[in-house]
Amino acid sequence: MLAVLTVFIMGNAAFHAEYILTGTVDFGIRIGIAAALILVMLIGGRIIPSFTRNWLVRENPGRLPVAFARFDILVLAASGIALVFWIWSPEALLTGSALLTVAALHTTRLARWAGDRTYKDRLVLVLHVAYAFVPLGFLLLAVAAFGFVAQSAGIHAWTAGAIGMMTLAVMTRASLGHTGRVLVASAFTQTIYAAAFTAAIMRICAALEPRWSLILSIVAGLAWTAAFWLFAIEYGPILCTGRRKSPA
């Protein structure tokens, strides 16, 4: 974790240095995005199978997530290498090949977590949906490296999708759990998830279809704003009232 945070700090420093020296900020932005994405991979790779296992054991016995193992280490290592290629040369064919390989690895990793069996618990399901934007981002950026789509499509899959949705998914669950509430996604909370998902999809589509870019970007912006405002409306009072005491 400290190593990733150090990379994030380096990205921030690179952003300012690059702007001062060249007037651009490409490397700094890519470093920052990569660091945040690695945090999603690391933390998501721990909590998603854990929360999924706990719920399945209690509510839906059967196939369980595969625990963190050597395969996950391989995926993370391969992801780090692919991200270095992307930071340095996002349009190179070697970068595209590396990103495509890692997209397949993350798809396999996600499939091993039995997310398809959690549709009844939206607090768990949303974690899987958010993580699905990780391989989608790798795939879109691989296709972009081959010259078929804009780089921004994959970047928005990572930022609005993986990072944005995972942030909301973890904040809602942690807010309920750490204040002694029942771990159930209310209709209001599910609306938050739907708004965040809509924002991510619309922003990706805006990058894929330039003719509709303006209207899709507006829809994405409105949905994104709605998601976080709705979080503040529902969870602000919860976080301000403190933890509920367990019944004696």
C-alpha cells in the first residue's frame, strides 16, 4: 500500500514538473490513474471475494470465491508491467498486446469470485460490477493502442467505472457497517449505484461515438453528480448520528 501511495505522489510531482517543463501533463496523469487503479486491484482483490464468501456461506451455499492465491499475484504483476508500458507509450503495439493479455487475466480473476451468485445482495453485487470495469478498461485501451478507438474510452472505464463505482460501493457498505446498520442496500442506495453505473457507461459511449459525445457527456455528468449527491443525502445523516448500539 505504501509503495502504491508513493507512486501516486510521484505521479502528482510528475504532473507539475511536466507542465512546467513541457506544458503537457500526460505522463503525470497516467501515473496517477495507474496508481489509483492498482489500489482498486489490491483492495478489491481482498474484500470482494471475502464479502462474497461471507454472504454466500450464510445465504446461498454452493460455489464459493477462490481465495487470494498465486494466480492473483500473477495478475497483479502482469498488470503492473502492462501499466508501465501504457504510461510510457500508450499507443505502441507491444502495449496493446500487454493490455489485451491483462484484460483476459482480470476477466478470469473476476469470474473466480462467484459474483454471478450474488444478484440478491446488491451491496455485494455492486463490488463485482465495479471491478468489471477494470478488465473493460484494459480491453478498450488495448483496442485504442491498435488504433480502433479513442484512448479516453478505456480511461473513463477505469476512472468513472472502476474507481468511481468502487469508491461508492465501499463507502456505502462501510458507512452501514461501521455505524451498526444492517448491511442491506436500500432502494435509495441502489439508485446511487444505478446512477454511477449510468455515468460510467455514458462516458465510455461518449468516447466511442463522437457524434453523440456532447449529449452523452451531459447525461454522464448529471448521473455522476446525482450519484454523489444522493450518497450525501442518504448517508450524511447516518454518518453524523454515530454508531447504533447493539441490543442488550
